[in-house]
Amino acid sequence: MWSIFAEKLIAGDIKSLARCISLVENETAGYEEFMQTLPGNENSVIIGITGPPGAGKSTLTDALIEKLIEENKKVAVLCIDPSSPFNLGALLGDRIRMSEWHNNPNVFIRSLATRGSLGGLNPKIIEISDIIKSAGFDYIIIETVGVGQSEIEIAGLADITIVVLVPESGDEIQTMKAGLMEIADVFVINKSDRPGANAFVNNLRQMLAPAFKNKDHEIPIIQTIADQKKGIEELKEIILFSHKDNKEKKQWLLVEKIYQMIQKKRMKDVDKSELYLQIQEQQKDFNLYRFINLF
């Protein structure tokens, strides 16, 4: 079964791509061996789009798809949605704002649930990204839930991370600024036709100024109006060129991926129900640190 899927996947068959993602996400028997047989795709670029809810990430993604398609690129979009509390499936489903691309052969859109992941990403996001790369896509856009500072997990996966804010994001900046300074390769101030947009951009530049001292270049700040497609061309140009020749960052991204996958593999056999029973047995003489040391 897996060998047939691999052949069709590499040939660019979209149905096989969708099926492989589902099988891997559900950890179907043989998926680890399947992942080992897939060819790499060094030319594929992962774009992470993150930011607080309501910033217009989906509208920006839709506009960005159009610009990349104009460059004759194949684009995949992974929309990370909150999980349903009942079946752990994606709560929002495929985005209505991107509906015009569903029949385009050069665009693949998939909604994925966080399944309780605190970092705002799907637990199998690394594997899913590699599956899409093997299908020959040039760009993979990962649009995250927008859960705040814990969302810096995207920085360990994306070649370029775009943080989307709006002029009213002053409070979000204050609560997330440490994480944002670390992960952002580009800041996008969306809905910049709203009052106070220019002042917000100036404040953001002043806030980021100390961070520039330790960087080779300033982090670009772009003003956009995504629903009017304004500023998207400039963003596209940055994406097309900013990820090139950054070998050191790519090495660290690979280290981060390996670390996360080893962590998940080692935790796979830890059962919470079993932990609960063990704690009950040791309740009289229980010591948290002595108990943890058993593993």
C-alpha cells in the first residue's frame, strides 16, 4: 500500500497526497518506514504566518497565494485550526476566504487540528510538511492558530516566519514582544488603512531597535491591506529572496526538527493513565522528583 502511495505522491497526485497526510496524521502502521523512503526537496520553502486572532492571516495568505501562482509556483497551504473537544478534528475546516483556489491544480489547501498541541501546531506538522515537499510543491504556507507567545514553535519549522499584526495590536505586542523579536523574519502590519497605522509602525521600530544591534540586518516591517491586495507584491519579493543563502539558519532548523521528533518518539510510550495508577500505588510515600527519576 505505502509503495503505491509513494509512487503516486512523487508523481504529484493530489488525492494520494491528501490520503498520505491522513494516514501519517493517524499514525497508520508502516508510516515511519514510508517517511524514510521519501525523497528530499531542498528547493521547497516553508513560510510560517502567525499572529494574534483577527489580524487577517487568512486574507493575507489568500492574497499571497495569488502572487506566488503568478510566478508559476506550486503552493500548498496548511491551516492549523483549533481542535474540536469531541473528536480532535479541525474546528473551522478549510478556509472560506481561500475557496477560489480549491480547483486550481497548483494549489493544495488542507486544514489540520492542533490536537491539543500547546505550540499552536499539529503534532505531525514536520512529517506532513515533508510529504508535501515530496509532492513537488515550491512553497508551503503554514498559517497558525494565533495563540500567543507559545506559538514560537513555528520558528523551528519555517524557513521564513511572518508575524501579522494590526494597528490595534499594542496590547499583543506588550504580551508577546519577547517571542516576536525572536521568531519574526518579517512583520506585516495588516489593515494599515485604519487610524494610527503609521504611529504603530514607528512604535514597533523603536521597540525592535535594541534587537537590531545583534542582527546583520533590520527586520522588514511591511504595511498591507490584504483584502485590497495592497503591499502583497512587496511581501512576495521579500519571501522570494530572503530565505536564500542562509545555510546556518537551515542547519539550526534541521536541529530543531530532529530535537522535536526525538522528543516525541521518546515520550510515545508514556501513558497518562498508567502514570495515574502508579501515583495511586505510591500515594503514601510519594515524592514527585523521586518518581520522575524512575523514567
